[in-house]
Amino acid sequence: MVQDKVMPVHITQNFRYQCHELLQKVISAKDQNKKIIYLDETVFSKLSLLNKEWSPKNCNLFVDSRQVYTGYRCAIASISEEKGVELIHI
């Protein structure tokens, strides 16, 4: 049986407080007709690739090393309710 992990009480209280504060800031921004932009980022690296793969008997698996050793790629994107996609940078 898997037991659910429960956050300590002080962490839960702090999380709820921060959520309440953020909600108040969003409401205030909307009341002032300010544009709200949501932004997120991610990083892709060669470590994102599968380490194991299946291939049929007597058939070698081929990996193009030029695609594997390309370094890192970072992506950042933002959206808004008014415009949809605001900005994407890779």
C-alpha cells in the first residue's frame, strides 16, 4: 500500500498564504485593467534522450550522433488572455 505524503503544517500554511496573496495581486491587476502574461521555460539536453531501446534480433539500432550531441536547447514562451501566444524564444 502506498502512503500519501503530507506536507508539514507550517509549509501547508505558508503555501496557502502565498496562494491567497497571489490571487489578491491577480484580482488587483485585473481591476486596474493590466495585462496579465503567463510565462514558462524549459531546457532540453541530450540527457532527455532514452538510454535504452529495443531492436529485433540480428538488427542493429542506429542513432545519428549529430542529433544526440547537439548541446542544450532552452525554450521560453508567454501567453495572455487577450492575444494568446505573446512570445516564443528558443
